[in-house]
Amino acid sequence: MDLRRDGRWEMAPGVSIAPAMLRWQATASSGPGGQHVNTTMSAVIVHIPLTAIEGLDAPARFRLRRLAGSRLSLGDEIVLRQESHREQSRNRAALEERIMALVQQALVVPKKRKPTRPGRGAIERRLQGKRELSQRKKRRSEGGSAGE
């Protein structure tokens, strides 16, 4: 986590959040792991309120909501869970990287699609293929050569 002098976490250039706004939760991991998984709280869950992220313009905030998908709660919070490591600290660090990646991905403005038309050659090839198929079917109905 890159903290600025004012204590805010800089997730991308110009985009930051106060660490106090993040709500961290430790919980038991699921899945195999024997006795260790039953006794440690190594999984980490973080709740990130979208309103707490400063520096996002409206289109970037919209893209972030879309990227969050089912991880976006009704309270307009992104809820992420990490349990791939045995240590809580490593899961927390992995979550911080995921948050940064998500925000940075939301900042990327998608390129506008330029509508194009097929060229003359492409149109001609398509029509030629249709003519050939039509001729082939016509020969079949006329009792033409077998095997087509």
C-alpha cells in the first residue's frame, strides 16, 4: 500500500482513498488444509465504499461498478475476499494489489469503435460464394453429378 504524506492510499495517479474508509475482516478460509485451516483466521475480506474513492470521474466510477459486477453490494461497496495464501498478511497484500488493479483498469478509457464497411473485394467474394452455393444446389435438384 503506497501511503502519501497526508495518510491516503494512492491507488493510481490522482486516485486515492483514506485507509480508515476500508473495512477489513479476517475469517476462516474454506477448503482443504487440515487442522491449520480450522484454527486460523487467514482469509481476508475488504469492503470498499465507492464514495470514499477520490479522484474518479463519473465515467471511471461507472466502469468500476461494471468491473466489480457481482462483487458490488447494494450499499455501493465493493466486497473482495482473498484466501489463496496461508498467512493473513499475504492475503491482505494480494487484496491490495487486486484493488489497485481494479481501479487502474476502470481508469482506462475504452477506444471508440469506428464503424467500417466491407471493401469492394470482400463484397464480391461473398457474392461469388453465394453464387457458387446456389449453382451447386441447383445442380443437385436437376439430378446433376453425385457426390456434391
